[in-house]
Amino acid sequence: MRTLQVDLGERSYPIYIGGGLLNEAGDYFERHQLSKKSPVLIVTDDHVAPLYLKRVEESLGNSGFTTVSKVVKSGEKSKSLEVFEEVMTAAIESGLDRRSVVVALGGGVVGDLAGFVAASYMRGVAFVQMPTTILAHDSSVGGKVAVNHRLAKNMIGAFHQPEMVLYDVDTLQSLPEREVRAGLSEMIKHGLIWDAEFAEWCREHTADLLSLDPDALGYGLTKGCSIKAQVVSEDEKEMGLRAILNLGHTLGHALEAIGGYGEFLHGEAISIGMAAAARISVNRGRDRSLYDTTTSILRGFGLPTVMPGHLEEDQIIGAMMHDKKFKEQQLVFVLPTEIGKVEIVSDVKVEEVRRVISELKEEGHHV
Amino acid sequence: MRTLQVDLGERSYPIYIGGGLLNEAGDYFERHQLSKKSPVLIVTDDHVAPLYLKRVEESLGNSGFTTVSKVVKSGEKSKSLEVFEEVMTAAIESGLDRRSVVVALGGGVVGDLAGFVAASYMRGVAFVQMPTTILAHDSSVGGKVAVNHRLAKNMIGAFHQPEMVLYDVDTLQSLPEREVRAGLSEMIKHGLIWDAEFAEWCREHTADLLSLDPDALGYGLTKGCSIKAQVVSEDEKEMGLRAILNLGHTLGHALEAIGGYGEFLHGEAISIGMAAAARISVNRGRDRSLYDTTTSILRGFGLPTVMPGHLEEDQIIGAMMHDKKFKEQQLVFVLPTEIGKVEIVSDVKVEEVRRVISELKEEGHHV
């Protein structure tokens, strides 16, 4: 078992990473002195509930905690104000009070939804994350919680740090292969923005990671979380540095949006986005090897790095214009300067984006 | 013009209290270096908009700010997730970004609603309060923002401190008399919980305050805000001390709830609640004068201090059981120990509440 401390002053919290942790949830709740007199609300989805809900309920129950649960539908659509209100109703009807804990048992959607409930129920109660996906190693660090508005993703939310993250890597064994690859995309991103050695380690351990080797996974997740934690510690409220975490996201979010959040998984979309960002850097004069190395790591994981031919350039640009990463009408991009380092530039012209879209379509013809 | 600083570390902010301030809104925005490049969203209601919206828009416009506005229906029903979503839609459609400001122009409902929008739009943007009621002198200090859930008041919200409060006392001249009285109820409460001298000053200036004499009003509002600010500074997140602000609220909220938020104004309900709290204290052995003085000050302002005969005891008790001021199934009350001092007790028995309800009904027969 590995423990990683996220350093945020009085809002600091630990991330526990290891096997079998869900069975020990009750012990961890006791260690953190969470209230046994107030009901604990476990929020999860209908894919995760049959696999792990009972395990968590029993562990908490055995330690003397009272639990209630709310199961939402799996998928991004549950990150809505409507479902948010349903969870709130469950919280009120179950008598949650100010010392209650809201648990997110699941992936990023459940984490974001349950986290925003925890942030706003009675103006904020304790929150515990129990991620069950690889992708959630990213979203479980940093305290960003939100639901979507029909006009834009993640527009309604808060910064709300958890009491702890209980990351049971055993749950990852049941993930579909496509989700494994997509989840590893954010892990690789953490190497690309911050730590060339870790990016190289990811490349060397491609096979181990894809086969969910516990040692490699444990190290990779810990390292990924630790990089994110360092960035977040320096910029909790996203005033500057934290934006580097958005490498690949400007274009990635646009691809997710025009695919109706169905064609691409988040990790796939940002993989294409990271390839595009590297290509823009090369077009601006960086060494060609920056693009080649980036795409070869990603491709090794079976992640997409070319632009599907059927996506219209204007549609992609239009979707980017709606994204909140536009700051005062200027096009902000996170661009790599070398492997393990990025810069935030705010003067990327629409023409540069059009060019890279067409270049990545062209690459698609050669693959 | 009076300025009062609310001291909350890096979240500190000033309250400006005086006449004609809405006309100078643009100057104040400039002084606080709010962004001219990002649209300002003014949230107000259909009673306030015809009176003051144009004034604010013009002042901000003359200083080079771009404004958009969202007018909601007047009344507690606008403090819903539904209206919250409508305001969010307006914010997104108007292109608000992270440097935008959300303005609450109106009373407590508009302040709570717009404040929760500001707290959660893109995980938090700047917030400016422009109160137009006396009651809002209370809600504009402390950063509590929320909407109601159909099952309970203020269940969904946040702590979000404003950049500043611009309190134009000229707007109070248009208030209906009943709202003036009810608004002064919270001002008197601030004296009763914290400052016997101020309570006595309120009694001496009853006529001046009711006639909205600018000097008396300016002093009273500043003093009321300043007491609340002291309490909030010591306990921003309501872990302990801040609960003293709930004097009269345990019973008051129940009366509001069973009256369907229509029979009593908030200030009227807590006036009865303050009388009840003083009576419970007397029943527990405090000097009878505590109850007599409390009720005589309140009655001087034309505020109710007896229990209407048609309200069922069981209904009142039932509504209290639903209120979030029950901590782990114990009945928590703020009780006065003398004029200007209160204590928080958590062992008030249901029988004591039944007794005081019947005593206050009895008082009604004598009035």
C-alpha cells in the first residue's frame, strides 16, 4: 500500500493506493475520525454498484457506520443538475447532517457528481473518493467537482477537497480494455507535462501497464497522482500553473463535444489533442522529434493520434469557440516545449489550428 | 458614506453604506479593479428591476463595463434549482468568463440565488451584493448563499464571500412598511445576541428607524452589519460561535415552513422565535425581565411576539424536526442569558417547546 499526501494547507489529504482497500473502508473511516452518528451517503453508478457497493457497505457497517446509497446511471449524462437534485433528495430523505460523509464510489462522473453534492449539501460536508477507474487517478486529485450544463461541460461546480482518497487497484482488473488505454492517457500526460523520466518509464512499461500488472499500475498511479498533486498544491484555484494540466484538452474537449460524448472516450480525445499540441509546437519551430516521441508513446498504448477524416474542420473550430478555455476571446493552448515540459500560450491563431487539423487528417491516411 | 471592513483574511471585503451609491457603481467597480473585458451579469427581480436596474446598468456602462441582466420573479420561489439553472443559462449565453462579476441587485432571495450562481459558475467567479432591503443587511454579511430544495430551505449552497457590498440606503425608502418592520427584526436580533447597548439604542430610536430616518438607518445598519461581521470573522464556516446568529430561528423557520413561506415574513417569524427563546430561558430560571424586555422592544417595532392560535402545536414541532438545526437528533436552541448575551444549548426537550408554544398562545389572548 502506498500513501501520497496532497499538500493543501488545512485542506491537505492523503491518497491511499493499493489492493483490497475497499474491504478496509471502515478502518480508514475510523482512522479519519468520521462521524458514526451521521449517515454516510454512498453515490455510485449501475455498473459499479453490482461489483463493489456491498463490499463498501459491509466494511463501513462492520465498523459501526450507517450507510445509505444512491445508484445513478452510468455515463456522462448523470453529470446533470437533474441527477444532482435527485442525489440531494436522497441525502435529505436519508437525514444526512453536517457531519455526514458523501462517498463517490466509481469513476470520474460519479466523483464529479458526488463531489458537487458534498460541496453544496448544507453548504459543504465531508467527501471521500473511492475511484474504480484508471482515469479517476486524475480527477480524484485537485478537488475540482462539477456537473455539466446542456450548453457546456463542467460549468457548474466547486473546488471541494476530499478527506481522503481510497484507491483500491483491485477494482481496475474488471475494466474493459478500451477504458484501460484511455485511462492511461492521463497518466502519460502527467509525464509529458512535468517529468520526462516518468514519460520514458511509461513507454518502457507499456506492456505491464496495459496488462494491469499490480506493481507497474501501483507505481504509475502513485506517480501520476503525485505530479498532479504537486501542480495543484502550487495553484489550487487554477489561477495560472494549474492550466498546464490541460495539455491536449483544448482540442480534446471539442472532439468530445462534437462526438456527443460518445465517439471518443476522454482519454482518447486528449490523446489526439496532445498529438495536435506537439504538432503545433513543431510548426512553431520546435524540433520534429517532440511530435514523433509524443505520438510514438501514445500509439504504443493503442491510443489515437490522428484526426478522423469524417470530422469537419469548421465543426471542430466551432466547438472550441464554445469551450471555456478561451480567455477574453484569445485562443489559449498548452504547448510542449520538450518532453516533460510545457508552456501556456495565449496567441494561437485559428489558422494554426486549421493547419494542424488537416495535418493530423493527412497522418491518418498514412497509418 | 460609511465603510465597514469584514475581516476574513484573504477573503476580506468592504461594505459601503450610504445614499446614492447605485449611481456610483461604476466607480466602485473600477476601484476594485474588476474586469472591463468580461461581461457583468446583474441578477435582480421583477419588483426591483423597474426601480433600480437601469441606474446600475448606466453607471457601470459609463465606466466602460459591459452588462447583461437576468430578471427573476420576486419571492422565495425563485430560490430554486430551476431558476438557478435559468440564471446559469443566461450566464453561459452571455459569454461570462472567469473574470466576470455576478451582481445581486435586490433582497435576500436575489442575494442567495445570485451568490450561489457566482459560487458555482465555472467553480466560482466574483460576486458583488447591492442590497435593496433592510433584511439584506443581515444576509449580505457572511457569505452564505443557497437555493432551497423542495424538502427544506437553504439545503443547497456554498460559502462565497463577495468582493464588496454596495448598500444604497436610498433604495430602502420604497420598501412597504411591513417589510421595514420585518427587516428591523434582524437588526434588533444583532443587539440581543451581542450588544445590550445597541439593543437599547434600537429601542430608543424605534420611531426614527420605522420612519427610515437616514441617520438612524445608516447607523443601525452599520452597527448590525458590524456585529454580524465580528461573529462571522471568528467562525466563517459555522463550526460553533456563528450559530448564535440563529437566535429565534429554530422556531422561526418552523413557523415560516408551516405558513408556506407566505403567512409570516422571515423577520416576523424570528420575532416570535426570539420571544419564545427568551421565555424558555425564563422557564429555565432566568429573570422574568429578560422576556419582558425582549418582547417590549420587538412590540415597539410592531413585530409579533405571540403565537397565532390557529397554528397546531404538533405541526410546529413536526416542522422543527425537519429543520437542519437538529444536531444528531438533539434539539439545539440559542437561548438568551441576558440582553446582549446568548448561549447555545443542545438539550432543549420537546416538552419545553410545547410549553412555550402554549404560553405564547396564551399571551395572544391577553394582547
